[in-house]
Amino acid sequence: MRKLFFCFLVLITASQVTGAEKLRDNVPNRSFYKDVFFDCGVGLTSRDSLPAVQMLKWSIERGAFSGSDEAAQQNAIIAGDSTDWNGHLLYPDGQPRFKVFFMDGGSSLEHGSSLGEAGRRRIREFVNAGGSYVGTCAGAIIASRGFDEQPSVPTYLGLWPGIFSRTNKANSSSGITIENKSPLLKYYNFGGDKYIANVRHNQGNYPASLPNGAECLARYDFKEAGKAHKQPAVSAYKANVNTGRLVLCGSHPEEVVDGERRDLTAAMLKYAVDGIGMTKIKGYLKNGEARVMDRQTYERLPEYTRIGDMQYHHFAVEIPEGARDITFTLEGATGSHMTLAICKDTYAYDDCADFRSTLDGAKHEFTLSKMAKGIWYVAVHCLDKPEVVENHHGQYYKPTEVKDLLNGVPYTVKVSWK
């Protein structure tokens, strides 16, 4: 028996509609597998966890590797392989699979080189598609184009449109003062004095200058480091509304298990998540025309590419005045599990929908006798996720009942009316 989940429905009469509606362009993306991907790979400090993520109770996947094939393991996960063409960071259609990519400290030059061009490209694609990036020490400077002595480093990511300066101060600690109008203060007050003491510092860095669109969130209290004193210790940059946000710190607050240093890391993560890209549609659905979503990653047709694990795909349909018996249909691959939801005023998600099918499996159909005129948002949500095991090498996926889940599940969606 078919069931429908009903949240709310506001019918709009013809007299209430004035002019053509515009698609929403200000709804942050909520389609992710997990919150954080933690890169502590080749040349970086290997950590079992991030205390701030544990405190926030966020989900995390850790990429840490060892052995003679360390770089090969790392790049199969970040750059991709035959079982996961886009790598763990991206869905089959190139959308970010995590909210935040977090890069640990270590050697930026060694890690950047180990990633290879394919790995570096994946991280750039992740941020440009709307995923955010947090980096500490090496993870901060590698996001830039280079540093003072070498302003163009080909193995750096180039996401920050400028260069960094190195403090050349090892095995030390600094104070960090939060700027008076820093967005980090939205999350914590840092004891009321906006000062964090004894933050470990080891060959850290800071932006040589702040390019247009960049922000200084906090500054060093670090007189023994000479020119680094009062320079930006934490900075941020977001290229545009559709990209993710970079939040970069030249020191090491990420390792501390409690107190203000941990809260600083948590505030950086929260500000990064608040800067993820916006939700977008795959396209408009037309009356009676099936939308077949079966293309593979390598075909480079994201508007028709298969859906990934726990991912949402969004569509729009313009319902004309007088339409009746409007039928929504979804048919996914055998063995998969999906939901179908619609919403009038904003993008549909499972917890924000006017109607949502609650059938099991991946075959859904419901009919509404009438609907308000105008643009409606349609969402397909893949409920399947891979089973994960973790050991000291990192995390690995077990085979699942849904074949080739990491490379996407095909489906067809359709809306029709009289």
C-alpha cells in the first residue's frame, strides 16, 4: 500500500501569483555522506582523531596510511580508482561528498608532491564545487600558491589567491587574539577576553597579504617570531557563493582535547561549514518526459549522472494553472533504496517537504489531484551507504548489496499531469 508523508501544503490561487518565480539560490547544500574528511596522509602527522570533531559529535572519515605503498593507498582514496572513479571526496557527479576537507600539519612540499596532479585536482574540484577546507600549519600553506622564497609552487593547491610567509619559528608556542568582529565569536567567546594562550607552533605561517575577499579572523601574539607578530594567525577566503570556504591557521590548535584551543578548532570548522556552496538543480522536469539519470562520471555530464551514496539530486518543475492529477514517479536500480519528495517554497529534503513518499525500495509513485501554480522542487534521495571498516591505515569500504554504489546508482524520475 502506498503511503505519503504530509508536512504542510499551502495552495496559492491564481490571483496570488504575480509574475514568474525565480529559483532559490540561497539554500546551502545539505547533501553529504559525512561531515569531515581528515587528511593526515603522506608527509603529514598521523592522528587517530580530531578532538574538536569528537566534541561536536560530527561524523568523520580519516585518511592515514603506512607501508611501502602509502602514496598509492592515499591516492586511490583521494584521486580515485576503478571502484570509485571520483575518489572519496566527490560524488559521481562531482559534488562534494563531505562538508569539510581538513588537512593536518607536517610537510606541505612532501604531501603536495605525494598527491600527484590527480589528487591535487580532486581537492580543488571539491572546494570549487562547494565543499569547505580547513588547514593547519602545512595544511594552511599548501592551500596557497606558494611562499616568499618560492611564490609559485606547482605542487600546492592554489585555492588561496596569494602566497604565505613562513615564521621560521620551530618548537614554540604563541598566543592568538580573536579579532573584535571575527565571525569565530558567533560560536565561542574564548573566556570573554578573546585570547587563546599557548598554541603550539612549529615552522608555521601566515598570509603574506590578504587578497580581495579574504578575512583575518585572529592574529598572532608572538613577539619572539619577529615579523610574524600581529600577523593573521587564522584567515578565511571564499571565492563566490557556490564555492566552499577556506579557513586556514598557521599554528596547531587541532591536537588539543579541551579548552579554548579545542574551541578555536571547533569554531574554524563551524565557520567553514557555514560557508559551503548552495543547493542547485539538475534541471527542469517537463510534463510526461522521463528524466533518465544513468550517465557515468567519466562521461562528464553531471546533469544526467547517477546518484551517489546518501546524496540528494534536485530538480524543478513548473506546474501550470489548472493542472490536475499530477503524478510523480521514481524508479531506481534493483536493490537500491531511495525517497522522492516535493516542496513548493524551497528545495525539498526529507525533513523539509510538502509531500514525501515513504515506500520501501526505489520505486515510488504518488498523485495529487491539484497543486498550486508555479515552481515546485523535486528531490531524489539515495539512502544507501557503504559499510566502512577502520584500522591504522585509514578507512575502507566493504562490498554492499548495491552494485557499484560508489560510482552511482541509476534511476528515472518523471512528473506528468492532465
